[in-house]
Amino acid sequence: MLAPISLAVNLACESPSSGIIDTVGTKKAFLLLWLVAMVAPGHATVRHYYIAAEDVTWDFAPSGQNLLTAGPLIQPWIGHTRWGKTRFIEYTDSTFSTKKPQPEWLGILGPVIRGEVGDEFVVEFLNRSKRLHDMHPHGLRYDKNNEGSYYLPTGSGGLIPTGHRFTYHWFADQGSGPGPGQLSSVVWWYHGHVEEETEVNEGLMGPIIITAKGKANPDGSPKGVDKEFVVSFLIFDQMGGRTDGLFYAINGYIFGNLPGLMMQQGDKVRWYLLGLGNEKDLHTPHWHGKTVNTGTRNTDVIELLPGSMVSADMLADNPGSWMLHCHVGDHMESGMMVIYTIYPPPNPNCPVKFTAGDFWSTSGKFTVTVKNSSSKPIKNLTLTAEHFLAPQDLRRPFDFIWTSTSTILPNQEQTIEKPAYPAASAQSVHGWAFLPTAITYTDGASWHPRNDGECFKVFWQDKDHPEIPALPPRQDELNPD
């Protein structure tokens, strides 16, 4: 019971904006958390989060392309996919100076708040937006001051002005975790709740994941699960209901622009599906290539109403790049589609490694350095080079074939050069992907890749860009579905 008592003391010591301690509220907090302690006995883990609401510019389709068909966006969306939004952004500590890295696939969503039944959550919230905001959690236990919602009677955490902070204290009791027949972890929403509909449409929303007691890893993630993905389905309205201002988005992206939904063949994957919005937001997420299990049934379509939260498991045993989309006809036609990729295990015996590349200097040449990691001299080496024009927009350039200039001995490196593009064109390339496509050894033996994209390496213009485990579909063919 030490952890719940500690939480009650924190609640009592934290002054509301008036600076006056509410002793009645303190007594209620002690009583509430004593009851929680009876439900979930034992020492709780305290999980700290530092989250700011910030105004940003968001691009619903940063590639400018429909990446499902390798074609341009269509009307009415072409040319105006960038809009002002407000997001929840996580930082490493209370200075709010260093952003915490987040998975690309979260998109517009705020950070994942996660833990185990019995855990305490301390969320320090800073409002950097121009408007009043707060944070309201679904599924967790809280008192009135920590509700994060504005209505009468209002708690002190329900209306946070610009430049101000509030520290929320939430608790995962037994009702916050999975119930009978559910998987070992469940997903909940958190979102702004001063003007809930407006704030959700602005982008102020994120997931909470709670794992059953005793079934969590130290970080709160569920044991026995290799990958987790959260996908939200929401129609963003940027122009008061006008068709050209409606964006049918998955995690804030349209027409396949959501990056990072990649899993290795054989992975056990847990999908968390979320719906918000209004009466138009009736969604039916559907996976191509695989079925999922919700704990009670096998299916490949999930029903989502506004406010819905569903967990589903997938065994990723069917390699390929597959569509995940809303099966409502006009939603799919309007771009509520993404690609998820199941890739084969990487080849541990790639015959070459890419050790360096230079594509953004002003030297007048491009260079890539390869190392012979095999045990035999390489007589001829052929490489394919491809461009990333956006994180998901992989394209084949005209000069895509690079060849070695001389024999490469085992453990020896060779630098291959080509004339550089004009500076403006070179800077427009986000990344260069290289793949060995043919190798001939001096003894006459040869090597060819077994799988598309095998032994690839991407050199990113942004040095902090995360490594990717597989290449997305190349945008040089029309593949309508």
C-alpha cells in the first residue's frame, strides 16, 4: 500500500492554480487510493511522462502522391495537404527541451502512455499551444482534479492556459486492464477535453496501453508480443464540412503515406485500433493478406464507432506488402488506406556491406563505398540505386545501375563514383537505397538476391532518420486494388 499512499500525498501537496490546498479533496484522494490499493495490492511502478501540447504544421500526404497506385494525388486533395494542427509531443524530462523519439507509424498521434494494472502514472503537461487545453484519459482511475476535462464542476486540471503546466496523477486499477475474453493488453484513448470535438480535429489525441497484472515486460509492454502498432481512423475536417477540406486519415495520413508499419515474418503482432470523431466516423478496418484474432473471434474486418478501442493479434506469416484500409467505400476512395509490410528474416550472410555514401555534398560526384564481406574475391559487382523522395516514396532513378571498377578482395572496400545531380535535385532526395543485384566471383560462381530488397542499405539525408528493416513498395508500377 506504500505506492497508493505516496500518490495521495502527491495529490495533497500539489497546489491548484490558486495556490490553496483542497483538504476535502485530499481526504477523498486518500480514500480513493486506499480503495484502489485493496483492488490492486502490492508495490506499484510509477511511470513519468512529460507531454506538451504544441501548434505544428501537418502534411496529410508529404509525398504528394497516392502511394497505393504510384500516381499523383487526385482532386480535391492535390496541392493543399498542409494545415495547422496541434499535437501532444513527448519530452525526456521536465525541462521540455529534448523531444523523445517516437515511432514513425504513430503519425499525428501523441506518445503511447503504457503500463501494467497497478501502475501509477504521473504526467506533467505543458500547454505551449495558443489555446486552452488539457489531457483527459479513458480507462484510468483519477479524482476530479485529475480528470482533465472542462465542465461544471471543474477540477484544477481541466483548463490549462498557454504557458502553464499541470501534473496529472492517474492510476491503472483492475478495470483499466483486460477483462474476460480479452487479450493480455488493452488500448484506451487520451485527448484534449476543453472543446473535445475541436481539439480532436486539431490532432490532440493519443493512446494508452494497459497490460494485465503479471503479463507485462518492465516497460509495460505485453509479454509474448513482438510488435505493437496503434492505428486511428478519423476524418479530419479543415474547412467546415467542405469536401476539399475533409481528410480521411489513418494516424493523420492519407493515400498510403503512413510510414513504418513493418514486421518480420513470424512476428506476433498486436494491433490497437482506435476510432474518434462524429457520426461520419463509422469505420471498418480491413487487412489484406492476413486475419486477426480479438480474443473471441477470427476476422479480417473490425467495426469501429467514434470512441471505439479494440485490440487484435496477428501472426505475421505471409510475407508481402499488404493494404490496410477502411472498408467503407467512399472512405477508401478518399484515401483511408495504408500499406503494412511483412518481410522475410534478413540474410545474415550478405556478400557485401555498404559502409559509406555521399550524395549531398557540392563535390560534383556521388560516391558509395562497399565492402566485400564474403570469403572470395569479387570480380564484378552490380548495384541498384533507388531514391526516397519522401519517407514512403521510393522511386527508381534513371541512372540506377552502379558497377564495380575492379576486383574486390575479401574484407576490402571499394568506392564507386557517379556524376552528381544538380544541387537542387540532389537536395530533394531524402535518401538513397542501395541493393546488390548481381555478383560474379573470380572462381566463376555467382550470387543473386533470393528476395526483393535483400541486403539493402539506405543513406538518409537526415542523419537522425531511423533505420528501416525493409523497403516499402517501389513507386514504378500501377497496382490498383
